[in-house]
Amino acid sequence: MALGRFMGVGLGLRRPHLEAVLARPDHGVPFWETCPENVIGDGGRPHRDACAILDRDPVLTHGLAISVGGFDPWDGDYLRDLGRFLVRTGTPWHSEHLCFTSVDGNSLHELLPLPFTREAVRHTVARARDLQAHLPVPLLLENITYYAELGRAEMDEAAFITEVLEGADVGWLLDVNNVYVNALNFGFDPKAWLARMPLDRVAQLHIAGHKRFGALTVDTHGAEVIDPVIELMQWTLARLGRPVPVLLERDNHIPDLEDLLAERSRLQAAYDEVLAVPIGGGRG
Amino acid sequence: MAEPLALQRALAALVLDPEGEAFEGDPAAFARSHGLPEADAQSFQQFSGGLAAYRELARLSLLDPIETMFPITRALLEREGAWGSCVEAFLQARCVASRHYRDIAPAFLGWLAETGWGQATWPFLLELAHAEILEVLVARFPEADPPPGLHPDPGPRDRLVLDVATQVVSYRHAVHRVSEAAPVPEVRPTHLLAYRDAEGRAQLMDLTPAAAALLTRAQTESLAEATAALGLTDLPATLSLLRELRDRGALAGFLAAS
């Protein structure tokens, strides 16, 4: 797998843009990220467009609802379909969130926080290892935005994530906006937090916009990325000392494709600036 | 400290169950009522604002596709002051099992069908909800290979094969004629053909009762038998209609009836 085509700043492939993206192969986006849950088992025109793009362009895959830290058994049929999908797309890895999304067979369609306890580490490590055994590509886990600790914590978030990543021996999809939002909500220094983390496991970054609601800042994916988060992305890339793909997420208040391409170009410039030499797909 | 599963169940209850509404009044009591030990109860107290945000965020995620897909059903029930109790009952029933976000709205329809919620008061409610989602279900129906041996031109000894996405539906009410401003349908038997055109977009066609019956019967009987049974005397005209439906994409084609 040549990872060079996954360098630079990519975009999440979203339904309102499918026709436009399919119609212009010169979009300049080095890679797309797609959510398998939104493609597998779907049908119709948008589905055909999505598949055509995924067959044409470089793609990373990012799952939303497999509930890595949950207790519901895996859906064997879905894992089989997912494996086929990952092979078809040629993704070098598949990422999932370090959270739970379902309880007792009920899907909550929200990224819910795991308890920061030794028992939760043990359980999640076992689940992640088992999930990895079912996948044809390496698994990455992503740090989430969380708004509350779930029960009395035995460790902090940084220690919890580190123990799970190390214990499961999986890569890290580091969402710098989530770090930034958590730092705002819980009052810590995001750079000091990152400095504690196993950055050698980082294979990809996520970046997105957020919004403040009263006392709480929420990871909305519904606004442009603000400068402090871009600066944190640059700081992280410099700290890594190596290029990794960065993915701009936008899931709400989705702008026209042209506007999103312009934001991607702005982020690509920031990416190139910190890495000194332009890498990957250039500017859209 | 509680086992992780107990904590996850407590958070799910906070999100889905009616008592979650009163969570912020006494978060520790809520935790204790779900069997969590005192240390976790105190944590629920400490992080009550963030935990309450999960109730709001998860409910937004679950209800947004329902409000988007069933705007007329919502308008009707809001007008009657019943939308809130409807979605509360739906969430409490915990029937969203699928990980696919697109399945939330069909789960709501399935819940209406299984429970009969509201249908003593609004006998057309299930038909209305079904009609609202019909085109989306057709538009997104997964592709599948047609059966082998199909031919494009119908003959009297053939039976018809619907396209995999096509649905022939019959309602007791004219639910496809309502709007958010006028959400109550008139009582009028209604037959619809919902299909996906060559561009992959859903189309809706009014059918006569005879045409609806033909499209249903002729899937298992020959066209000659079906038209005779239905008293349709102009077989060439019927074949011409079916040819047109095949050209539009509603029918996959025709097979010799066994």
C-alpha cells in the first residue's frame, strides 16, 4: 500500500456533494474519507455515485457505530460486509471511535464516553483486539469529544486512551479538534495533554469545527475550523515530525462543495507550511 | 465502582427514558435508582451538566431523521398536541437496533405498525407515515441482479417481474394528497406505483384499482389469466401499458409463466 496518496488534507465524502465530486475528477482533494455504515446496504442514485467515487479516488474509511467499547456482540454479517468494503476501497486502515454507541441491542447513534476505569480498559482492549482480528486492514481508534466522565474515574482521559491503544496494539486517529474541545470543557492545556500521549501511534489526524452552547463546547462538525485548532494541528504535525493524512470533517451546515474545497486549501497550506515541503495532492 | 455495562445502561436510560427528563433535579438519585454505587452517584452529580447534554445530543440524533422524513405526520400530531408523547413512546420502546442512520426513520414506521400507536384516534396515521417515507425507501432500495431470462416485451403467456425497488401500495385514504397545512386525508381508496426511474430517482404514479390488481396478480399468473380474471378485455392495451412501465423502470421485465 503506497501511503503517499494519503498525504495532505482530505475531505469527508458527503451526500450533498456526490454528484459534483463525481462530475469533476480534477477536484484536487488527495483522498476522501467515507463512513461504511452509510454505504453498505444502501442503494439508488447517490449510492451509485458514492461507489463510483470510491472506486475512482483514494479513500480512507471511518466507522461511526460499531461500539468498540460496548457489550453488544458483533454483527457477523455486518463485519463480513465491512471487510469486503474495506478491501474494495483499498483503504490502508479502518478507524472507529473509542466509545460505545449501543446498549442491549439498541443503537443510540451518539458517541458515548467510556468509564475511565481499569475494568473498562481491560474490556475495551479485548474488544479492540477481537475487532482487529475480524478486519482485513489495521484498526485505528479515535479519541472522542466527551462532555462528562461516566462514573467515578480511576484515571484521566489521557491515561485511558494510552492504555487502550497500547493494550490493543492499535494505531491512533488523533482528532485535534476533540482534544481542543475537551481542553475547553475540562480546563487543560491541549499541548501538555498531547505531549503525554503515544504520538508514535498516530496514523491520521481529524480536524473540524465546533460551537459553544452555554457552558459547554460541542464538537458539531458544523462550522469552519478556527485558527487555534489549525495551530494545534500544525503543532501536532511538527511534534510528530512526519506527514500523516489530515481529514477535514464537516457533517452539519454542509456548505457548497466550492466553499469546502476552499477551506481544504486553507488547511492544506497550513499543512504544507509546517512540513516545509508540499506533500500529496496539492491544493484544490 | 460499577461495572462498565451498568454505567452504559444508566446513560442509555438517561437518554431514552422519560425519567431522564428529571435527571438534573437529582443526578445522584438517578444513578442510585439504576443500581450504581455511591462513588458513581457522586460522579453523576459532579458531571450532571455534561451527562444531561448527552440526553439532548442523542435525542437530536435519533429524532432528526424522523422529523425530516415525516413532516406531515409531525404537523398533524403537533396540531393535536401529541407529537411529544409519540416520540417519547417511540424512544422508550427502544426499537432502533440498526447501526445505519438511514434505518431510524423506517424503525419509527415499524414501531407505528407494531404498536398501533395513535391509530385509534387517527386511523390513517400508519398509512400517512408510510406514504411519507415511500419514495425514500424506493429511492434507496439496494440494487440486486434481476432474475435470469427476463425479456423486455410482454406476451400473453408471460408474468411480470417488478424492479427490485418497485412497490405497489394500496391505502384506504388519499394520504399522498395531504400537506403540512392540511394533514388529514380524505377516505378514498388509493393505489400507487412507486418506482425508481433510469436516473435512480423515485417516481410515484396513481393507479386505477384494476391496474394495481393487475400488477399484483400478474407477478404469479400469466398476463392472459390475470387480465381475464380482472375483466380487462383489451389485452393489447394492457401489454402496451406494461411495456411503458418497463421502459420507465418500474418493471424489470417479463418471464414465461410456469
